[in-house]
Amino acid sequence: MEDKLWKVSTSPHLSDRESIPRIMWLVAASLAPAGIGAVYFFGARAAWTIFLAVASAIATEAAIQKLRGKPITVHDGSAFVTGLLLAYNLPAEVPFWIPIIGSAFAIALGKQIFGGLGYNPMNPALLGRAFLLASWPTHMTIFRTPPRGGTISGIDVETGATPLNLLKQAQDVLHQAKVAPGEVPAQKISEAMMHISKLYESYGNLFWGKVGGCLGETSVFLLLIGAAFLLYKRYIDLRIPVGYIGSVALLTWAFGGSEGLFTGNPLFHVLAGGLVLGAFFMATDMVTSPITPRGKWIFGIGCGVITVIIRLIGGYPEGVSYSILLMNLTVPLLDRYTKPAIFGARKR
Amino acid sequence: MELRLFARRSFRGGVHPPENKSLTEHKPIEILPPPAMVVIPVQQHIGAPGKPIVQVGDTVRVGDRLTEPGGYVSVPVHASISGTVKAIEPRPHPLGTSVLSIVIEGDGQDQWSPEVQEDPNWQQLTAEEIRDRIQMAGLAGMGGAAFPTHVKLSPPPNKPIDTFILNGAECEPYLTADHRLMLEYSEEIVRGMAIMLRILRPKRAIIAIEDNKMDAVRVMREAAGKEGLNCEVVALPVKYPQGAEKQLIKALTGREVPRGGLPMDVGCLVQNVGTARAVYHAVQKRRPVVDRVVTVTGRGVAEPKNVLVRIGSSFAYVLEHCGGLRDGAARVLMGGPMMGIAQFTLDVPVVKGTSGIVVLSQEEVRERREAACIRCGRCVDACPMGLMPTAIYHLVKHKRFDEAQEYGVLDCIECGSCAYVCPAGLPLVHAMKFGKLEVSKRMRAAS
């Protein structure tokens, strides 16, 4: 039989069909329902914002890789996902230069500066958002466009605030009334209480997305469709969202009420704001979350604790972005101290 | 007591590669004629190599011993065809190195040594005599690891064996040699097992088979019943690496072999079905290991089949009897695609541990370009040993061997589950092998 010099390689000689581009593009696909929802709720302007964020992310990545003399890998879909997630974290009426600058920052200083995909310590999209929020707070916190078929707050009141904003304002009034009795007009107090009780009944609007907020965060329903797909594909691990959402629910139930322990409304806190988007799509970012089972639990719960601290005590109605960014920084430590038990190390 | 809500017998991690066993699983074992020449390496087992006791020019018959064991952890090799010793020199070995080998040119007679004959009085043998016979018949684990069988069968008195496990899991994709052996030689396997049980006297005996071979489960159950063997035949869920010793013990008994330890540390002993059959041959028939069943398969082979082939036959010879290679044949492996060793030439001999010759086509191999780790954690989930392959990979890559040791590089069983699932195509097993080598070197230097 004819012989030749055969090529050799180390085992295993098979691989499953998974690859980084495949993972990234399927993550992008899982975000499509929420994106379509954004365009439906907020109109064509949302489509432009999303397009510009994605285009800027891809262009920045390609430009920097060219400058660094590295192979251009924008086809792997990771810059696409970063641009998409950044857009989902923007209000509907931001000027068009906001998504462009935000994505450029996210890719350049959130990802490429550390060496590109796999080396970034923090979620680039969230870093981009944090940068925008710090630099142009007015553009980033004004919600004026009511979603189709709904109102910004999700309830029928004259206000320009998102559900969490409105809740914070109302709770501030009540807090003020408690600290300095008599100084707050009775009418204001009863208005605040009415807002809170109405907000707490607005689950339907929150679930379907008929509320104000950032482009991709409003419809829990559309986000869960994508999340279910990611879970089915095992691209995300249930431990992070369960730890995250579970701890937010528990803590807001325990401490979120104005009438003592366990009078809060956990369901409202879970549905409102960007928690579902953050818990399923951003905290689960592979590069910036732990790889150990126990680390994932701690990471998810840590995100939940920080989110609740910010929402209930901090001066800011949201808390998802900063909680994830802060927990991103703990990941190397978490991985180091939550190593799985090596086979045979524990028991006989 | 461990709370087990879902009492499905299993172990942590693992993967489900495509089995591709249908290429050969229904094909009865075909006996290949003795080749015109065999190359028999003096070392086909783990341990000390044997010392040749023949010289160039000597005539030998099938079953004649060619070497003296090089120590206690060593077994001899035997002539697998009759003819003349042509050369005693280093030749390529399927493990990748050159090994001193005895080359025999056949006389076409296939004359067997008169010593190879049924022993009617074998029942009178003591445990010591049985072990001796097993050693001198050249038995080394036929599952692939090739550890001398008699050593495994001699647990020290402070490590009594209470559970004997016959391993018919055959979890490697593509391979069907053990499957066919169980279907066609169940009686001989069970007899070999009975001999081992006789010298070990464990409380419990189990035959473990993956549940993609339910026909083998039935046949083995029947054979064990006929032989009057007191043992369970267990069908295990298909999951790679179910047949790895530690994972198999864990799935069957819930016990974990301690780190750096051996199955006997938890009272277990695992033997492969092919080894059991060879024990029967060695003890009852006085027939040494001169042949074995090999699965020749993969989409690079024209006619995949299971063959009974003489030890020392070249891969080229075996492949010729399987219709030769197809265009696009890209990789020749000894063993299965998950743990098999790639060969650079077909001029290597079938050895005692050759469970398969797998020729993969270009499409099956799927060579990949390395990308950066995206920390997806799939390797951590897949590792049946509870390691963090990506972490060890990076430590080894940066020559941080002390930390790699801390992360358990020495516990790696090289099953390949991590690299199989890695979306970045990282050579994780390669790093593990290198890391193990370096860490052991340092440990030896330090002691």
C-alpha cells in the first residue's frame, strides 16, 4: 500500500460544530426580537440608532485592528453584538452622534485596548453606556417619546419619567414626608401614593413593553424569547440570571416597601428597567463573567445586591449597568477562589 | 449518605460526540490471514521493556516467547507468525517513538508452538500460578492503556478489592471491537472474568456496558448466567468518557478514586472485556497474546470492518484488507478519534493496545484555526475531572508550571472532552500533555 508522510496532531481529532462566530451571530439573532420591538414601539428613529451603533462598532474594530496590524475579525460578530447592546441601552431620542461615539468608545477603550475579543475585563457595551451617561447625562436620561400604545411611565399620568424614575420620585416624596412631617403638602403625598399603587399594577405594560425606557430594555416578553433560545443553545448559564433576578426579587421584596420589611413589590422591580436585558444578555457575557459554577452564582447574586442597593438607596433609579460593570471586575478573583472540586479531592 | 434525587448513574461533565459506530457495529469479526512479515516491539505495555531471547536467524513458531520480562511490571512478547527472525532493531512504534522490535519473516506455514494447548488441569492452579501464567502470556490491558494485567490482579493485602468491574463501555466514538467481542465471544469473556474473580474474590462483580449496545447487554447477561457467574450486567447511559476507569467506578459505585490514587484505593478493579478473553486464553488454553480484534474504520477507509489480526501486522497490511484508503483520507489514528494517536506512517505495527485503526477524512477531522479564548466555560463544564482546562492552558502557555500543578494538571486524563467543545479551537489537550510532562519533570528534579 502506498504510504506517505501523514499529518499528525494531538487528540482529540473531532470537534463539535461550535465556533466563536457562530456563537456571536446566534447571540445577535437572539437579540433580534427586542430590536424589532424597539422599532415597533419607538419608530424608525430607533432603527437608525441601532444601525449607527452597530456600524460604528464594526468600523472602529476594523480600523483599530488595521492599525495594530492584526487580522480584521469583524466577521466574528462580536463587534456587532457590542453595537447592538449599546443601542439597546440608549433612549429613543438620543442625537445620532451618541450611538456613534458610544460604540467607538466601547470598542476602542472597552475592548481593543485590552487586546481585543477575550481580553476585555468589562462588558464593552456597558462601559460605552457608562461613558455616555457620565459625559452627556441629559441626552442619556431624557425619555420623551412614549412607546406605541403606551405611556412613558406605563401608567396614565402626566409625567416624562420611566417607571423606575417615577417610583423613585414618589418614594422620595414619601421619604421626605416621613423625615420632615408637615413640610410636604398632603396633596403631593397622596399623589405619590397613587403613583406607586398604579405603578405596581402596571405589570401588563411592563411585560409587553408599553413603557418608556431604553430601546431594547422595555419588552420583557421579547427579551425572554431571545433568552429562551440562548438557554436552549446553552450559550448562557441559568445560574447568572437566576442568581441575579432572584436576589433582586428577594431584596426588593424585603427592603423595597415603605411599610416595613417584606412589603416591597418584587415583581415590579424585576419587570421594570433593564433587569431582564441585563441579567440574560449582559451579565452572561462569556468574556466578562466567571467560568466556574459557583463563581456564576456569586456573580449573579452580587449583581442583584448592587442593583438593589443602587435602586433603593442610591440616587439613581436604575442600577443594572453599574452593578454588572462592578461585578465584572471581581471575575478573575471569583474564578480563582471558586475552582470546582477536582475529581477525587473531596470524598472517598 | 449522599442524597440522590435523580439516581441515574453518571459522573460529572462529559460530552456526546457523534458515535459513528454504525460503520462497523453490525459487521462480524473477520479473521485476517497471517501476514508475510510482522514487527513486534519488545515494549507494548506500560513498564520496563522486555529483553530479547532470540537472535537474528532463529526460527520461531506462533506463540514462542521472544523476550524475557524486564522486571515485575513487564510482560514478554511472542511470535505471532512462524518463520525466521530477520532483524532486531528499532522500528517506528504507534506511540510515536522508535522502539526495539523483533522482525519476523513468515514461512507461510503458520506453525504453532506445541506449548499452546488446552490445560485440562487449570482448575488446580493457585492464584499465584494463574498470575504467573497471565504475565508470561504477555497480557497488558487490551482497552488501550496496556498496563500489565498480572500487576493489576495483585492488589497489596491492605487494599482489598470488593468490587470487580468488567469494562465493556467502549465509549470512544467509531470503535466497535469490544462490542463485537461481547456479541461473538461472550462465553470466553465470561470465563476469563470467572478466573479473575477466582483469584480476587470480590463481594460484587459488574459487567458495565453503554446502553447503545443493548444486544451486548443481553448476550453478556445470558453468558454470565450460563457460566453461573454471580454478577450484575449494567447498562450505562451513553456519555463520553463513560469507559474511563475513574468515571466508570464513580458511575457504578458512587466512589471517587482519590487524586493521584488507583482504583484499588476505593476497593475497585477494572478490566477490559478483551483482556478478560485474553485471560481465558492464557490460563485455560495456554495461548499467549498473538492477535487481537481491531476496528478499522473512519470515512477514509474503503471497507470499514472489525478484524482479528496478528500482533505486529503493519497498519498498511490491515488497511489493504479493508479495501485500502479512500481519496481524502487525512488522518490515521491508533485508537479512537477522542484519544487516539495520529500516525505519520502506515509502517507501524498493530500492538496489544491497538483497539482501532481509524482513518478520518478531511471533513471529519475539522482542523481549526486557533482564536483567543472567549471564556465561554464550556471546557469547565465538559471536564469529567473537575478541572479548568482553559486556566491550565494559559498557565502552561506562560510556563507557570507551579500554578498549573495547583490547578490539577496532573489529574487530567487526556480524554479530550475540553478540546472537543472549545469554540476557539484551542489545543487544550496538547497543553495538558506538555504541562504534565513538565510538572512531573520538576517533581522528579525536586525529589
